[in-house]
Amino acid sequence: MKGHLVAIFYLLFFVSLNTFSQQDISFDGVYQTDFRTGYFTNCSPGKEYNQIEGSPYLFENWSSGIIKLERGANLKIESCMYDVYKDRIMFLQDETPLYFAYPEDIDRVTFGSSDFINLKLENRNDYFEILIEEMDFVLLKKYKCDIVKGKESDGINKATKDKFKLSYNYYLIKGNAELAKVKIKKKNILELMNDKEQEVKKYIIDNNLKLKNESDLVEIFKFYSTLII
């Protein structure tokens, strides 16, 4: 409970502050500041990933990214990736994929137009994509990757390999409340917005919005946020 409240306060602090003591640093394989030695050196994903069908990565291709560290520095990384299965940020060094050695130092990550925040829940790194970020209203998306076990051959059907399976859930922080999972059902959504239920219900009908469409879902929450600010 205490960890959740600290994480929420930490997030809302940056929502309100939204400024950093910025220092742009182009990645050159070694971070030449007062940070820990070997900051960028850590183990690679390993060959075990090659034995599993599918991908544990969020994006199909490596892309440039900006890593915002807790101390305020901005690191511009040429080739960046998000490993959902291990919930870790990666980079390429001489075509070799590596993890950041100290992920707890990471505050935020930007891939193109997508921003992620590291909430550090329950003493581990937890990356959430930020869909809406207002002063006291934040909608987040949490990706998850599981391994679906394959089956041995029964003599008739061929054996199947283990597979990576990506999924996601939405979470909401409203006011001083804790991080809460959002169930994508009309009843549950309106319960979250019970103080403005009639206005939201009318907005959904008038604009023919569908909850299972993420862009529509975000639009609904954005509309609601304008009613409570």
C-alpha cells in the first residue's frame, strides 16, 4: 500500500512539475558522468528467446528513443526497444542487444510519440504507457507478455513450440486514489465517472463511441477529464 502511494505521488509530482534539469547526451556506449561505472553494460536477452515463437518485444523494429533518468538527464538512444516479457528497456551496441544495467534509475522513456513511465511498484520496475496525463487524472496502459506452453506430439499431431503472447490492461489514477485497473465494460466505465455519468453517457451516444476501440476509449476519458478539471 505504501509503495503504491509513493508511486502515485511520484507520478503526480511530475505531472504538475513536468520540467527537468535537462542534459542531452548522445549515446556512445559509455555514460561519462558521475553515474555508476558500466551503466550501459548488462546481459543480453540470451538464446532462449530464439526457442520461442513470436516476439516478446512491443515494437517490430528498433527505433530511436529518449531515456529520462531520475537525476534529470536526457539520454538520446539511437536504437531502443521495450522487452515486455522482462519489462526492461534495451539498446543496441555494435548490433548486440543489451539491457540497461540499472533500470531503477530510469524515470521515463519515449519511443516516437509514445511515452512510458516507470512507476516502480512493489520494488520492481513497471513500465506503463501514458495515454492521458492531467494534473490529477492519469490513464495508463500496461503491456504484459506471457509464454503459452507448446504441446508434445501425440503421434498424430505435430509438436508445437512455446509462444509469446502479448496482452494489455488499462489503469487509472484519479485524484489521490490508488492505481486502479479499468474494466472495459460500459457499466464499469460509468461507475468510474459516476460524478459526471449523464454527461459522459450522452457524449458516448452522440459521438457513437465504442469502448473496445482504444482511440474512442481515450476520447471518452479525455472528455471526462475536461469535466472535472
